Amino acid sequence: MLIIHAHLHVHPNQEDVFHEAARTLISLSRAEEGNLGYQLLKSTEAPNRYTMVELWRDQEAVAQHNESSHLQAFIKLAPSFMAAPMELQAFSGEPLN
């Protein structure tokens, strides 16, 4: 399983635009075949900071997601609401029961 953390710093006056774009991205991403989870978290410590937590079956699923029209649309719109470049972290892991 691949885990991706996308850290986002959003302009304070653009949070509504960001929320709408994120809702669309998350909904469509969750419907992708290799997606195991997709959540948006808002920081309680830093204003206007968010983290998207993505869980993917394998690298092929991530590659397909990266080429998806909904991710490309989000990336194209991102400069209108981002206060700083997105920071990405990727990990390999497995669930523990």
C-alpha cells in the first residue's frame, strides 16, 4: 500500500474555492479502482493548513490517479487558492489488524 500526505497552505480568503475543489477531487478519487482511502484534514495548530491523506493499492493506482482528469483540474486550479507550493510525502505501508 502507498500512503501520500499532501500538505497545503491555503489563502485565507480562498478557502471556499479550495473546499469546493477538494470536495470534487476527493469524491472522484475515492471512486478510482485502486483507491483505499482519501481524507482531507484541517490543522488545529496552524490556520489555513490542510493535509490530504491518500491510500493507494500500489504504484500503478497512483500513476493512474496522477493522470486523471480530476487531479489535473485540481492542479490547474490550485494557484488560485494556494498560499505556498504543495508539499508531498509518500510512504509504503501495510495495515495492522
